[in-house]
Amino acid sequence: MIRRAGEHGLLVETGALEISHRLDALLRADRPAGVTEIVPGPATVLVVAPGADPARLRSSLSLLARTARSPGAGTAAPERTVTIPVIYDGADLAEVAALAGLTPEEVVERHTRRELVAGWLGFAPGFAYLTGLDPALHVPRLATPRTSVPAGAVAIAGPYSAVYPSASPGGWRLLGRSPLPVWDVTADPPALLTPGTRVRFQAVPE
């Protein structure tokens, strides 16, 4: 289903993250006229097109969405893997270990041994929700969010992990910190972790 979203947007309901990624890739490979923003989500893709004909754009999106729902028929996003170095000295590491029934060393081992995937960006520019976190590390957010989390903080909450792209309030549990910038307004694209990017965390000494 395709719904209106604001004055210039259309929201395509894909129903699944992998379909959102395929539709995102199709749109970026052959961007319809007038489209200025493409924002994939866990079960939707928002398309903003101030200069497009709404009826024509809706028709194009409907066709592309059908293609994206056909396994093997859509354009696949180029696979890219980013290794993120992490100093695991986070303020919540010991508490996460206690909640998970693990040692801090086991938390680090479980956080680094899996390849995660950037599902979508939200909350703040460059903030990628990384899917595929080890179920043992699915711990709740803090009851009271911090008023400030530093840029580069590596954190988990529920089934997701993330790297804070800039200093901001936040309620995710902090495992450590990374010196690798994930948001740079001078880069193209400015977000290092775009949807579909594969991510591996690597423990490094301070």
C-alpha cells in the first residue's frame, strides 16, 4: 500500500526490511524525476518528491514495489562491510553483563563475533539501527535516559546496536566507544553506515 505522507511525500508499505532495502536500491539506481529524498525503514520506504507529478510517481512506486517483492528480481544494494574498532570500557558494560548473565568479557565476545546489518537510519542524522544482535544481549534501554551521550559511543538496546554519530541525549546502554566517525557532513554520503551496510565490531586497546 502507498500512502500520502505530508505535502510532498509518499510512504510505501513494504512489510519487511529486506524488501525496503531492495526498493531503496531500485529507487537509487533509477531515481524517478522530482525525488529528493529516499528514506528506508524497517517496513516502509518514504519517498519525498516536491517536483513530481503525484499520480505518475505513485504508479512508478507501485511498479517498483512489486519488483522489490519478487526475490531475485530487484536490484541488490552493493554489499559493503565496515569494521568498527571499539574500546570496550562503556559505563553500562558491567550492568549489561549482569542483565545477560554473562561476564563483561563474554558480552564483548558476543558483540564482536556477529556481522550486523544497518537496517535504517533514524533518531538523529547518521544514527544507524544495526540488526542481527546476539539475542543474549537484548537488554532494555535505561529507565532514565542520559542527558548527553558522546559521539562515538557504542551502545545496545533491545535487539539493536548503534554508534552514536554525534553527542545527544540517549537511553541506550553503553558498551564502549569508537574513534571511527560515522557521520561527516563533508562526505558523500555523510553517513558511513547506510542501509544494507554490513558491520563488524572489533575490540581494540585504548
